[in-house]
Amino acid sequence: MGGHILKRLGLAVLVALAVSMIAFLLLRLSGDPAIAIAGEGARSEDIELIRKRTASTARCRCNTSSGSARRCAATSASRSTSSSPPRR
């Protein structure tokens, strides 16, 4: 009985890892959302405008290697201190 439970738990861990890896790869390989929103034939100015407009609502996508998390934290902090009026 104990062996069966351990086997099922091992399979559950493998499935969880496989699903996590697939989800990570799909999100990583999906490309730039601003280009998808702008559509085909969009100018680079339009794409940059979409990036700026959605930057306040988009979550920070940072790699944690080589200090980029610190840069991302600084960027999100500077966004929160912008000239826009505070929310109530």
C-alpha cells in the first residue's frame, strides 16, 4: 500500500514539473504582446506607444539573474512615483 502511494506521489511530482515547464516555455516563446496588440504592419512608434500605455498595468517581467531584478524593482518604483494623481 505504501509503495503504491509513493509511486502515485512521484508521478504527481513529475506531472507538475512537466506542466510547469510547458507553461513557462509557452509564455516565454509567445513573443511581445505589444506587437500582437498592434497587429501586422504596425509602425515601431505605435508599438512603443502601446508598450508605454500598458506598462502601468503590466506586471514586471524580470529575470532574476545578473541583477536584473534590482533594475526591475527600480523601474517599477519609478513608475509608481510618476506625475499621475494618486488613486483613492
